[in-house]
Amino acid sequence: SFPLHLGPGVRSKLLQMAIAPSTVQRLRGGESAMASKLKELGQGHLLEGLSEDKKAALLAQAEELNIQLPGGLEGYITSAKKLLQDSKDGVNPFQGFTPSVPEGQTLEPASEEFLQMESLGLDAVSETGFILVAGGLGERLGYDGIKVALPLYDSERDKCFLSLYVAHILNMQATHGKGREIPLAIMTSDDTHALTEQLLKDNANFGMAEGQITIMKQNKVPSLENSDARFACKDGVISTKPHGHGDVHTLMHQTGLASTWLSSGVKWIVFFQDTNGIIFRALPSVLGVSVKNDFAVNSVCVPRTPGEAVGGICRLKHEDGRDVTVNVEYNQLDPLLKSSAHFPDGDAPDKTTGCSPFPGNINILAMHLPTYTDTLAKTGGHVNEFVNPKYVDASKTAFKSPTRLECMMQDFPLLLTKEAKVGFTTLPREICFSPVKNNVLDAAAKQKTGLPIECAASAERDAYALNGKLLRMAGAKMDESSKSGTYAGMDIAMPSTLVTLLPSFGTCLSQIKSHFKPGAEVCLAAGASLVLEGDIDFAGKLEVDGALEIRAAPGTKVIVQNLKVFNEGWRVEATDETDEVLTAMRGFKVVKIESKVIINTDIKEYVINE
């Protein structure tokens, strides 16, 4: 059975490989049905030269894989052979499809339409579940832990990505949850599962209640070493690799979580990624678009630079009548467009906007849970697979290294019926998309080609910039300039004011605006820094020339009636060899020279009038 309780507040529903000693004992010696099956499937080489013990262990592993894989080993091998043959033959997966620019909704922050969508979304939050895809380690960043354990802000080192995501959900639960707990599911991998469990355990689930978080661990699939779908093997163990984040749909079905959430009153679900620290600022408005348009799937998009390693949302109409709106990966988009008479230049910029006419998919998906659950029941959540081998030579027979079948969660619309409405919401990148993907060296190289650097430095910079913009939209006055500097070879324009708005102060624009009461005057000088955490209202004049931190513990409130702050403040400096990895990966550090710190831990309503 799947459920396994793992300590305070965490239910872990696992699909994992756990080979029992009794299974190995049963398979030790003699021929087994699985041994015969492997030979029939062209995998007899796996058993050659093995001792009886190693043979038994490999057969036990094969039995587990046969249970876990949709369609078993035979189904996996059959699919692999077909996809590998298609790859060898150069088959175009979009043959017969004509691309066109899809219809969707574009929102501008602070517009009346944006605020209307945000209001609709907040009203739907009580019927929403969130799903975090968190299978990645920080190795590419020079960090040996899980990416969700990284801090977004160097200035707030104790607040990792996972803690911020949980805090955003808890904030919306407190303000718009209508007395319900908002559930969170986390998909982990072999690499991240134990570390994610430990992070939650060490931090008491960051405040979430018992049973509010569910962990789902994805399995790996056999590696393929040639075009005959021959399994790779080393030391008597079948080599396996991750299958891709499309497994999240299979897990939502196999664990029964989608049905459980539906029966508990959840109507909408949102899939999001591990290191996009600003995405929750936009999610209420995205939910609102889904509610208004009754979208079965709503992809969050950003304006896309042609050639950027981001897929594009396309409407594809097949000559047989099929009509779908779906993501097309960036490496397939250009040839697809060139095959159409309407886009002879391929992945080229629009002459008016300079951006691609196809909005960039950022793998944030809002879905209608009843439609989703019905589709899972019919399909098992098995999204289309693909293979991407790196061939040794033009014969396309041998691979440079083993490959595997993969799947992507954004291909789910291909499973829907033609009646299901699929759309997208395009937002400015600055309010919804600033992931941590690259180390400083790779980021500097990307910057030279004109592409987004998407690293720890840009994520923190973009968070400061967005926080400042939200505060200005709410009514604050502050310097809007930035100061450029070179950090670890990257040119980074840091905002002149460093504003940190933690989730407990507000997730989205309307929540932040609600803290500005009649008569509020908030003024931040150039070079000022401001941290706001908790329930803090502005009812009078606040002037900051330096650094100010105001923190209100849960259940308390701070009202700023009159306050003027003048001190040395903070400054941004380049890192050096003495800085630890969590700081060094940014190329800069925030040095807190002097701050005024106000913390309310137990006074129900603390008024500042200085």
C-alpha cells in the first residue's frame, strides 16, 4: 500500500523500489519466469556472467520495474523501440500539424483587469491544492543539497525556497482559506526524497498542519544503450535514469491523491517549480483567469525571446481535424514553424514587439481538478514519452551514453478530450519568472549571448525589484533607479532600494495594498533597505534613509503611525574566496552595516509613534 507516515505532519505516498530479501531468496537458483521474460524481450545479456546471488538480485529489480512501469517492461521496451526507430528515421512528431498563434489572456500588473483576476483567484484559493515538482539537486550551482533548501535572499538566509512557498500558502489560507486547510503535494526523486523529508522534519513542516503535506517519490526507468532498446547494466544492476516531471500525473493517479483532494472539495490545482521564488505573486491572478474562462489547463507564460531555451505555447491543427493548444519545446519550435508557410523565418521575433509571437511556457500549470481526475481515470496520467539519444555516428545505432524515455508534465493537454478548454495567461517576466538554473560561470556566458542568466544572483535581484514595484503600486514612494555592478563576471543592476516583502506580509498586490490605510505615507530614500514580515499596517508617515526591519510574530500586529529612520543601512559587495557557497553562488553579498529592527513577539497591537 502507498501511505507511509513519516513524522509530524507529513504523509508520504511512495512508488519506490524496495526489493525484499524474501524476493531475492525466492529468485536465487534456477530459471524464473522473469528470466525467461527478459530473454524474450531481448534483454538476456543482463544475466550473462552473474553469480547466482547477483542474478537473483537483478531479477528482483526487474520484477519491481515490471510492476512500476506503465505497461510493464514489455510496454516500456515496445515504446522505446518505436521512438528510437522514429528518431533514427528522422520522423517529425508534428507531421501533419499546422502551427498558429493561440488565443490567451495577457495581464498587466496593477491594471483593473489584473486586480479583478486576482480577486477571483483569491476567492478560489480555498478550493485549490498546490503541487511542487522538486526532484532537483543544486550540483550545477556548486551546492550539494536540494534546490528547495536554498535561500532566495542572501539577506534572509534562514528562509529557503520551500519555507517561502509554504508561507505563501499559509498566508492565503489565513486570509482567504474560509476555514479550510490548503493542501500541498511535493514530488521528489531518489536524489531529493530523504533530504526533503529531513528538511520538513527539522522545521516542523514550516508551520503546516499534520497531514497537510503529501510527498510523492517518482521512480526511475531503465537506461537504453542502443537503438534496439538494450538495457544498460553495471555490476549486475540495471542502470536507471529519471523519467521526467511528467511522472507527477501518474503519481497523482496511482497514489489516489487527485481523487482524495477532489472528494475533500478541491476544485483547482497548481503545479509549480522548485526555485522560482516570485511565482506566488502571480498565482492568484492566474487562478482568476482559470475561474473566469473555465480552463481545464491554464499555462503561465512570459514574453519569449526567439532562440531562448523555453518552449512556446502553440495551437496545432492536424489535417485529420485534431486541434490542440500545447507546449512545443524550443528545439522543435523552429523546424515546426519553418515547415509552415505562415512562418517561413521560423523562430523569429515579431516585428512590432521584438518577442516571439508564441508565448514562453514556464512550466507553471493551473488545472481544473474534476477534468484532471476524469482524464487520469481514462489515461492513468501517462503523458506522451519521447527519446533524445546522442548518437556516436551517422548510422544512428550506438549512443555516446545511455539514454531513456522521458515525459513532461506540460504535455498533459494532449490527453484531454476536444471539449476541454486549454488556455494560457501571459504575464511580464518580472512578476512570475526568475528561476535559479545556472552557476555564475554559465550565467555569465549566457549573458554574453543576450539570454536571461537565471541564477541565484538574478533571482535575488529580481525579487528585490518586484517587491519594490509592488510596494510602489500599493502607494509607497521610493527611488526607482538601479546601480550596475560586476559580480563574478555578471553585470547585475541592483535596485537602489532593497525591499524584502515576506509572505506573511502579503502574497499578491491586493493583499499588500490592504496594509496601506488612509493617511499612509511611506517614503524610501535611494539606498534604503526595508524588510516587512507579518501583519504590518501603515497608518501615518514612514521615512527610511538607511535600513529598517519590522517583524510581527503570528497573532500580533504592528501599526506604523509615525517613524523616521536614519542609519548607515546595508550595502551590496562582491563576494570573495572567504564566502561560503550559499553566498558565493550569487557573486554578491548583502552586508548589513546598521539596521533599525522592530520585532513584536507578543503585543496584540503595537503602535509605532516616534
